[in-house]
Amino acid sequence: MKVGDVVAGRYELGEVLGIGGMASVYRAHDRVLERDVALKVLDERLGQDPEYVERFRREARAIARLTHPNIVTVIDRGDADGRQFIVFEHVRGTNLKQLLARRGRLPVTQALALAHQAARGLGFAHENGIVHRDVKPQNVLVNPDGVAKVTDFGIARSHGAVDEALTMPGTILGTGDYLSPEQAVGQPADERSDQYSLGTLLFELLNGEPPYRGNTLVAVAARHVNDPVPSVREHRPDVSPRVEALVHRAMAKRPEDRFPSMDALGAAIEAAMAEESAVRGHGEDDGATQILAPPRRTSGAERPRRRRQLPRTLLAGLGVLAAAALLVWALATERLVPTESGGGGGGRVRLAAVADYDPEGDEFEHRELLGSATDGDPATFWRTETYDGGLEAVGKEGVGIVVDARRRRELDELTVLTDTPGFAARVLAGNSPAGNFVDVSGEETVDEETTFDLEGGRYRYYVLWITDLDEVAHVNELRAS
């Protein structure tokens, strides 16, 4: 097959997106539905081998059962002139290996957000009886909105499936840099094997290279089996002990020492994300607040200005030495130094976006972009999912973003900046990021800059609750006083 060919009378082949040892992937145009797709074609030579044909068909069957926002969707499969093919949704963007090659190691919050999404997709696959067995950065695609999607289930296996051709004792399936110890010695892989591979992937996102290196596949496999898990913090001291601990547990040599499930690993990553958001919201500028954003800005002036304000605020009552001591104590105990007014006095309150809020849906509204709503940069944004017919079309009263005011306080105002004006919203508040919120403002149509007047008591968490939108809403910045 070549560019310009039409497969099955429907899919017109465009550029080659990738070539692997088993198949080639083309961008293609679906002439029936008038949309771009990705078309994976089994290598012509392997098409004569029943084992590889079965593996290829297995991939189509496996993914066809999986509909999840973090898994690439299968659209069609077939046989054209003796060539097996699978049609997938076309994900515009890049894979994690390409992202690492361009940018090197990622900011901690970005790495966690991407690994968390991959864990969600893999956890869903496990719930449906599918083990991936080849989790690696090349098999996680990221679209321009920062949504990660797991792909290439080419050597996936159903739980309990008997497949002597594809899983014979001593047969190594997977990619060397990310092989679990049990895969490295040819033992069967299960959900915990995917967990180990995702742990190695997260290690690479944080450190810029895989945990083990070697000149041959055998050498690398031996290190996965025998060598202790390297320290993430040795080369990346800004990684918290909590993050290092979860990487080490996911990469435990014995499967029984890992997390009990992929969902449990995902929950651990989510807890680490919340901790990172809170700590880095204290003024630590690692440039990690926007998914796919370049690491660390050097030209922005907002954060340095805020740091200079800290001594002025504390000097009035404590003096220079007391201010320094309090700052050291606060950072050591992961507590907030109160640098702004407690509410009611007109001073700026620094917010940290900590959760998306979608109680009537899948509880997922671009969680990976949360930090962009409170990073001080109006050019970045958190966004809702896309709703073609609006929220009413899917039966939702609203979706929102939760921000943390650091402690209970009575805010006077919440200001919203957006580059998608016209959506309707109001402000809710409560003392848990998980729910039980009450109205503290009226509903307004949001302009490019809109300020909500708040009333109703002292709360720690505030929600911008979006009740009507035209497909999508962006929140570029949330500010409070």
C-alpha cells in the first residue's frame, strides 16, 4: 500500500505517521464520513504468518471493547487484498516519546497529569479484562488539549485467555526499557505488569530517560530483574518524597508489592497531584502549570513581584528575621504563609485550582489543565470538555472548576478572565473540594473579564459553576479578593 491508495473502497491513504516492526500507520481520509482517521496496516510479510495475523486481530477485538476518553477508539477493521487493517480515531498531537525528545524531562505536575490519564485508560481496560503488556511513551498519544490516550494494544491479552502461540513460557513480549521483571523472564503478564511499565514511564517523564540502560535487550531486561529501582530525587530533587515513593511502589520487583490495582495507582498519582498543586501554589515557580507548556518561564515578572511583597507584608508585625523564620517553617511543613488579606479587606487572595467538578458526568473536565487557571498567565487556560449541543443536550446542569483559598475566608469578589466569552456561570462555595457546595453569587453571562460579587459566609473552596456554554468554555484566570 502507498499514499493515494484507497483501502476497502473507503479510506484514502495520506502520509505515513509511523512504521513499526509489525505494521505501518497512515493518516487516511474516510470518504464515507468525511473525516481523518488513522489506518494501521499489517506488514505484508507478516500477513502470511498466522501468529501475527491473530495478534493483529486481537488488537482490534481488544480495543473495540473499550470506550474511554483516555484510550484511542477503534472505528473499523478489515482485510483488503489480503492485507489486514485497523482503523482508529486520528489523534492530532504527539506521543510522549516525541514530547520527551523535544523538551527533555517534564515539569512534575505535567508528568503526573499525563501518567494519571494513562492510568485511567489502563484501569478501564483492566476492568474490561484487557492487559496491555506494552505500556511505553510511544504508546501514549497527547492531543493539543493535553488529553492523553493509550494506544497500540497489539500484544494485549484478555484475563485468563489461553494463547500458547502468543504467550509461550520463555517468550518475551513488550519493549525492553519498560519490561516488568516477570515479563523479562518470560512469565505471564497481568494488570500489575502494566502498572510496573507505567511506573517506568513516569520515571522517564520525570528524569528524561528510562530507569535502566544497557547495550542489548537482554542486558536491560536483566537490570529490570536484578537492579534496585533508581532514585528519582537523586537527579531531580524538586520531586517530592511522595512522588518518588509511588514510583518505587509501582516498580516493585514482586508484583504483590505493587499497588493492588491500576486504579489504586491512579488514586496515588491524583493525591500527589493535589499535593503538588498546593505546594507549588505557594509561589514555587516550576513552570509546570500548563500541560504541554514549555518548561519554566524566565521572562514573567508576576511571581517575583509576589515574592518581594512577602517581606513587606510581614515586616509590619514581625520584622525581617521573624518573616524569614516563618517562611522557612511554612515551606518545611507545606503550610501557606498568609501573604494576602483574609477577605473583606480588598486585598488579593492567591488561589490554587485543585479539582474539576463534573458531578453528573464522568467526573473528568480536563483535570490536567487545572493549574493554568491560577498560574498568573492569562494566555493559558483550563477548559471544559466539548459539548456540541451545550450542557442541556447531555442532561447536565453544569460543570466547573474548584479553587482553594488556602483557608476558610469570606471572599468579596471572584474575577474570571476568558477568551471564550458568552458562557453563563455562578459561584459556589464549601469546605470540601469534593462537593456540598452552596450558591454565593448570582448567575451572570461571562465577558472577557467578569467580576462576581460574593456573599454568604467563610469558605475554603470556591467553584466557578458553568451552567450554559457554546460547545466549550475556557477559564484563563481566576482571581479573588
